[in-house]
Amino acid sequence: MTAHHPLSDDELFRLFESGERSCYDQIFKRFYNSLCYFAQNILGDINKAEDVAQDALIALWHHHQSFKTLQNLRSFLYVCVRNSCFNELEKMKVRTKYQDSLIHGGVQSDATVLESIIQAEVVRKLFFAVDALPEQCRKVISMTFRENKTPKEIAEKLNVSISTVNNQKMRGLLLLRRQLSNEDLNIAILCLGLTLAQF
């Protein structure tokens, strides 16, 4: 189980289902970013979103034997995050205001939540693809898009030239284009506020 050959979702689920505790870190890495993205869409606060995502992943392990399929596991996480977000909004006394803005047209609330889940899943696929890149590409892409570092900052941290950073970034983006479907790529670009030029 290396960065270059991560387990497929099905392989990871089989380990999780068998009670293999060592796979928990991989489950965490696989879903954490997308759950944060989903929670942030509801809460508008990255720190609270991170707390909610972590709590959902902890709860997942406590319900370890409750899942029959990977889809059950994934659904549990999103429902758990959604419910926690609404509880958090209630604590902040703005749940009604948020729901009013969502429900303005009737059943739009469920559609909006579903749209956020779809976007979060695409972001998860993108991060999973990034984790499968060759080491140097992976570092450069992660530092660029996850940490918002400039080529100069990345070059200093990795002790390489800026041109090496740019070359690795271009190589990584090319590999990502090959791994993601056009639809997933377009959604990821919109979700992460990227531009087509960056890909």
C-alpha cells in the first residue's frame, strides 16, 4: 500500500469490513478532503468543517460492523456530516436562515445537498488520483493546490529549481488529465476554482 499503488475502494472496504485497524488511516485519507469540502459548503467555515469531518470518520469506526457495501459506508459519512452541520448551524442560531435560502423554491434543499455530495465525490477522486502520482509530481501538485504554495515556495521547500517545480507540475497535470474523465475533470476545476489553463 504505497502512494504509487493505493488500494482501490473495494480492496480498502474489504480490509475495513474484516476489522483490519491498519486500514483506518487509508479510509481517513480517502474521504477526509471530500467530507471537509461538503461540510464547508454547508457551514462556510473550514475549521468547523474539518472538525465535523473528523468526527464523522471517528463515528465510522465505532459503527465498523454496520456496513454491507462501500456505498453504505460512503452514505453513512455524508449523512453523518450533513446532520452534524445542521446541528452546528442550529447552535449558531442560523439554521432557519440557511434553510430559507436553500428551500426558496420548495424541494431545493435535498437537490442542493445532493449536488454538494456529487461535487465532494469528484474532489475525492481528484485527490485520490493526486495520491497515485509519482512522488515528485505528487508533492508539487499537493503543495500547489492543497497548500496554495507558489512555485518559488515549493522550490525552496523541496530544494529544487523553480523550473523543476514547473516541469513536475505540468507532468502531474498531464497525468491527472489521463486518469480523470472529462466530466470529473470539469467538475473538479469548477469546485476547486481552477482554470482550464491550469490543466
